[in-house]
Amino acid sequence: MSDGRRHSRALTLKTGKIRLMDRSDDIDCAILNISHGGACILVPDAAELPQTFRLMIDFGGGSHVCEVRWRSGSRLGVAFNEIAE
């Protein structure tokens, strides 16, 4: 692939929640594209998120431990480190 990704991503528009270890409330997000190995997500303030967090995809989409690979404004590119459920 010309952009260096190991897995091709499918354009999608799903919703999800980001769960942080040090917060009691979840952060709503939109999932713009997703692959077996990662995703591009849209959050209210990407700069405030840590490098690692749990992404829970709504409507039975599963849960992933994510590591941030890049940040651009309110968008994040994440790699899935672990797939749960």
C-alpha cells in the first residue's frame, strides 16, 4: 500500500466511547475509518488524550486497547494493541 499501512481501512461512520483509567466518565467519539489493526477517530479535544486508552465501539463493535500513532486537530490515528470481547 502506498500510505504504509499494513491493513487497508474501510470508510465508516460509527460512534464509540473512549475510556481512560483516571476518569470516571467516558469521552464520546466518531470512528471515521477502521481496519483490523487500527482506526482514525474524531474526538472533541485530541490533544488532551493520553497515548494509550480503551476504545469501545457502539452497537456490538467490540473494545480495543489503542495506542496513538498520530494527532491532527481533533483527529487521531490509533493502532489496536489488543482486541477484547
